[in-house]
Amino acid sequence: ETGVTQTPRHLVMGMTNKKSLKCEQHLGHNAMYWYKQSAKKPLELMFVYNFKEQTENNSVPSRFSPECPNSSHLFLHLHTLQPEDSALYLCATSPPTNTGELFFGEGSRLTVL
Amino acid sequence: GESVGLHLPTLSVQEGDNSIINCAYSNSASDYFIWYKQESGKGPQFIIDIRSNMDKRQGQRVTVLLNKTVKHLSLQIAATQPGDSAVYFCADSNSGYALNFGKGTSLLVTP
């Protein structure tokens, strides 16, 4: 149990589908992140939310749309994705002390057909 | 842009031996460094971190060494165990924001 829960753990979708990934944290942290992990590539930062406000969008295509309705929940809405978007999407949180340490969820494995 | 990279993509060690995983970083302004372990099917987990005002930090069976002169970071695992088999990532940041990750080294512990 990491304190950061991601659902679904696995998702298969077509290029015309609309789906969402969910992240829920029970750590009381103020910052939440979406990372993309592709095979043989470094983790790529996608979005950062700090106290529910988006503070970074790392040049992510608009087919990925984040939402942070409250400090415990983070969503990644997906629509008209491409096969190259298939990856493990990781949610992470960090505490107000801003030590730099990230606390990761188990990830959502996305396959786009 | 700035990058963090690992010298070796894979490392195979025998159980009981010590493991050393190396990492190079390029951002001289980085002041925080961290190692993560990622087991198959799981998210990355914190192992140990170090700030730029230190050159060595020890944890339980793990030691991180930082050489700012050559911008090099290493993770040493003592008496490596089968449970240590995983992918290890180094990451750096400036002022504790937006960790920049390396590609990862796969550690395989053989009996």
C-alpha cells in the first residue's frame, strides 16, 4: 500500500475512445503529478498540480487532459489517442515540505489499438 | 536540455555480492538527487536521497555517493539479495521541483 492508488491498473482502448485514468492519494500531500513511462525511455513529466492548481504542462498534446477537482484526486482524461501513447502512466504526489521526493502509485498500463 | 543518464542499462550480480549502479547528470545547478527502485508491475519506490552539500549518505544496505566535480552519482547495495532485482532510476532536481529521471538500470541478482 503506497498511499497513492491508481485505477484502472490496465486499460485497452481504441483511437476513437474516450477514457479516464484516476489517481487518489491518502497522504495529505499538496502536489500531484502525472508521469508517462515508455519502454527504454526515462520517465516523462506530463502535468503538475499544486494545491489543485496546474503549475506545469510539459508540452503534452491536447488529447491528454488533466483534472484535479480536489487535493486528493487527479484524473487524466484521454481522447483520440495514438498507438504511440501506449505506456505506463504513473501518478505521484509530494508533500508540502518539498523535499523533492515523489510518492508513486502503481501505475495504469494503457494500450491504444 | 539537461539530462540524467545511466552508464549501464543492465547489471548482473551474484547473490551476496555488492552492487554498484552509476549515474551521470548534466545540470550543475541540481541540488537534490534521489534513487528509486521499480519492481515489475509496480511504481517506483524511494530508496535513498542526497543533497548537494553532502558527498555520501548511508541507509540500510545502501549507500549513495555524489561527486559534484564530475557530476556523477552512484548507488551501492551491500550483500545483494534476490529481492533487489529491479530497475533502478536516478533522478535530480533543482530546488526540489520536477525531478528529472534517467532511463534506468536493470539489476538482476543470480543465485
